[in-house]
Amino acid sequence: MVLRGGRVIDPESGLDAVCDVAIGGDRVAAVGTGLPPGRQEADVAGQVVTAGFVDLHSHAHDLGSAWLRVADGVTPAR
């Protein structure tokens, strides 16, 4: 899978740029511009591509709220 043209933010490396992300299995395989085609591709221009966001303060504790957090890009909630 290749995600094309999203704003990639990686706090660990300091990367904040528009580029492509190749995913192989359950891992990021490559990040950069001009990556080779993937079996599947998604145009994610205008979207943020990142490892996820942590919700440090939440009062939502039901299944419906969990689905909304996932849709917002929240990976873990404390």
C-alpha cells in the first residue's frame, strides 16, 4: 500500500513534509517522494499521515465514543 501526497508528521525524526508512505504488512516500509507503485494506492492529499494521536483527557467511555476516537486518528486513550 502506498499513501500518496499526504502531510507526513513524525515527531521522533522531526519530519513534517508532504510525501508518500509505503506500507508493507504492518510496518512502514519507506517514506519519501517518487516511491515505486504499490499494489494498492490511496491519494491522501490534504490529509495528515502520522503514527496516531494520544487522547490524554477523555470523558468518553462507551463503544460509540471509541469509534469516534478511531475516526479522529486517536490510537490510545488514557
